[in-house]
Amino acid sequence: MTSAFSISADWVSAVHGPEEIRHTSALLFIMVDGYVATRVEDAWSQSVHKQVRVSAYPLALWLASSWWRLQWEPAPEGPRGVSWRMAHELAAAGYGFLWPRLTFESDGEAVDVICRGSDESSTEPIHYLATFRKSVSRKVFEHAIDQFVELVLARLASVGVPETELHALWRELSQERANPDVSLLRLLEARLGFEPDEAPETALDKLQALASEAGHQAIAEIAPACSGTDPEPILAKVVELAHATGTQAHLTRPRPPFQDTVGSDAPWARGRRLAQAARDAWGLQADRVLDETLSDILAFDVSVLDHHSKPDSELPLGLAVRRADSDRLNLLFRRRNRSGRRFEAARFLADHLIAADEDRWLPATDAKTARQKMQRAFAAEFLCPIGALQAQLNGNMSSEAIEEASDYFGVSPLAVRSHLANNGLLPPDAVNV
């Protein structure tokens, strides 16, 4: 996550539009890790340029107004609604300009920048040419936004436009970022999928009240699972689940030596390293983990994994609740089939190893946050080591071979595909085949 990200503008003259638009007319240049997102083919001049002529003011205004959601709201698991797209797709900057087709997806540690070229059938006078997906650290992303907005504000000051909507919004945002309590509130609003001050106040109050019981980082993980127009009923189900009778377990092995160096690697790479460290420390063979081994590691009855029933669609997440300063856990499974429960148990184990000591609740959700990504990567490598998986497949990546491998390792075909994709052995778009 060391990719560079920058937004710059070379000012040019313009004679039309409001003064803040006119005076910030510019040749815009956006670069991500050596890829130029603003590379365009101009149909009028029949030439290719690395910059595109727009006004910098609408972009700065959109970046400032979407700041909290860009920083903290993960991509949804299902369809992307209008609200999410307006806060994460650059086209929403609007004002009649043809913007690069950029989408920003944050996991809380990094921001994936997804760039798509113009449709071939487009009749627009310019065609964007770049197509790529790169990841930049959230701090690098934040710094680039700050620099660009400050550049636009400096331009406005230099041309005698001292007070605009952007000025007021940036002052307010700066004050919020400097206040830890307000920052936490804005983070939770973003994780719930709301604009600042638009989330239901009672839902926010209940989430914040849970921090003393669940842990501050835990509630930030729970919030995306409650996202939607009415988070309260979903949150109520989470609280009810946390106090239910589950499967008693405790870690019977010493914690593996592992340092989670956030920012040095992608979450999936760190999850894989933790799984390898655990397997090495616990003397596991470089092959599948049997039900009996998993139940021995977590000291629960192996029959718990064979609980067959319909999935509980009412539950937004799985949850392990641990005693303070203890390796004892109460496992509250969401999944109902064997492979799902094995994977969920391994995710609970991962979260127990990586979560802050203050976190009593260890949520396993569908959210695309860094912590959930790390859990899933740990579970995949722990139950289905990539070396053993490659040997099992022997170069055969067909659906039938993947099905057989999933049966052998006791994980889902989706988990096998995701594991192969994370290790560069399948293209990302093959995961959901």
C-alpha cells in the first residue's frame, strides 16, 4: 500500500460560468501509482492528452462534502445504491463536466482507486483511455485530497474570491477532524452509509453506548453490517445475538508469534502470514485441517460444525464474545452448514488473535473492511493452505476441480476461488463465477 496518488491543476482562462467555476478553470491531472486517470483522446483535435480541461472547484467541493464517506465507508456487498455512488464515484462532482470514471472504495486502511475508460459507444467529444485498479493507503489518499482542496482555495484567494461554499465546508470539516469525539461520530455515520448529520440519532447513540461493552473498534466493524435506511432493528438483533447462549470455546494453544504491521501489506497478505504463523507454532501439517483438529484448537464439541439447518437470514453477522483478559469465547454462529461453520470458526480465531484487548465482541461480517478481509484471508490459508491447494488442483482451475478441492478442504468453492485470486492464481473477476 505504498502507491502514490496525486491530483494537480494547471490554471487556464475561462469566460463563462460563476466566478468560482470560471476562476478555477484548469487542466486537471490525476495520477495513481504511475497510471494517468485523466489521459484522454480528444475527438475535436484528434489528439491524446494527459490532462483534461474542467473546473477544479466542483471536484474540490465534492471531495470535501464526501470526505468522511470516502475515508471510512466500505463498498457494499450487494448492489450499489444511488447514495453510495454519489459519495464514491467522481462523476457525482457534476456541474456539467465530463469527469474521469473513477470510483473510490475504502476498507479503513487503504482506498482502492478503480478507473474505467469511456464506453466505446460514447459520443462524447473526449474519451477517457485508462483502465486500472490500484490501492493507496488511506493516509496518502487523505493527504492528496487535502493538498488539492488547499490548492483550489489558494487559487480562489489569489483571484479575489474569498468566501464560497467550499470555504465554509472546509472550515467545518477541519474542525470536525480535529475533534476526536466528532471524528468518531462521523466515522460511524459513514460506516452506516449516511452523510454527516443524516444518520438516525438513536442508532448512533446505541452504537456509541455499546462501545463500553463491545469495544470501540468492534462497533466500527458492526456498523457496516447495520447499514441501510433503518439501522436500529438490525442493531437490536446484533445486541440480542451477543447475549444469546452459544458454543463455549477457548484457545488451547499458545498465541503464535506475529506482529500485525498495519500498512506494510494488504490485509489479505497479513491474514495469510498470521495463518502460516499459527500453523507453524501449532505444528500443523501443510495440508487440510480436519474438524477434530479445529475443535481441539478451540475446545468445542466437533458436532457443532455439523449443525444442518437453513441459513438464518435474520442475522447480519456472526459473533464471538470473549471474556476480558481471557482466551475463553462464546461462539455465536451465523452460518448453518459445515463448511460455513468451519470458515466462521477460523474467522473467530483470527479476530481473537488480532483484535485489540478492549474488544470483547469479535464480529465476522460480510463488510469489506480491512479487519474482515484479514479474517477471511486467515481462515482461507489456515483451513486451505495455498501450497496444498495448488497441489490438489495440479493446474486444473475448472469449476469441477474447484468443487472437489472445496470438498477436500472443507471450505466453500467461493473461498477457494477468493484464495486463488488473492494469491494471483485466478483473475479477480473469476471469484464470483
